[in-house]
Amino acid sequence: MDLQDQLKNLFPDHVPTEDPVENKTEGSKIWMQDDPIICKYEKRKGKPITILEGYTGANEDFKALAKDIKTKLSVGGSFKDDKIIIQGDYRDKIMKMLEDKGFNAKRVGG
């Protein structure tokens, strides 16, 4: 007996309404831009990092993109000063992810 059956037994007179559930897909909710996102490589304190900058949309969209990248790559990173900083050299993978979402990405440095 699943949860729906239990609820029907507890509330037999209740008629469920079909509320549209919003599926938040990153590709359709994030504002797309014409200029490419700059993907560059640096070393700070001897450790490699990947920096994404040049997004002109809302900060919340860029933060959501940062979280998505960090989750898919299973790496650490941060969002500071309109830049996404990812620990490690993941330019190729990040550029592939951005292109799959519909962004233009430009590789800079090294």
C-alpha cells in the first residue's frame, strides 16, 4: 500500500486537483547571451583553477550555473565578483557542458 492509497483511505471525500508542477530545467530558465562566456586557466598558489566570466544575465542564474557545474564535476569552487572559480583544470569539460546548455564559450589562456 503506497502513500496515495493511504491518503485515499484517510480522506475518501477528497478530490485531488491537478496542479502543474514546475520542472525547473536549467537550460530553459537561464538567460542566454550573445557574447561568449570566457573560460580561462590560471594557477594560484601553485594550484590550477578554471575561471568563468563574462555572463551578463542575473547573478542568481550564474550562481545556479556554478552550482550545476560543481555538482556535475564533483569539485569545489566559488562564485565571487561575477566570476565562477572552479578548482582544477576542467576547461574542456566545462566548455562542453556550456555548449550543451546553449551558451557560447571561448577558451582563453594556456
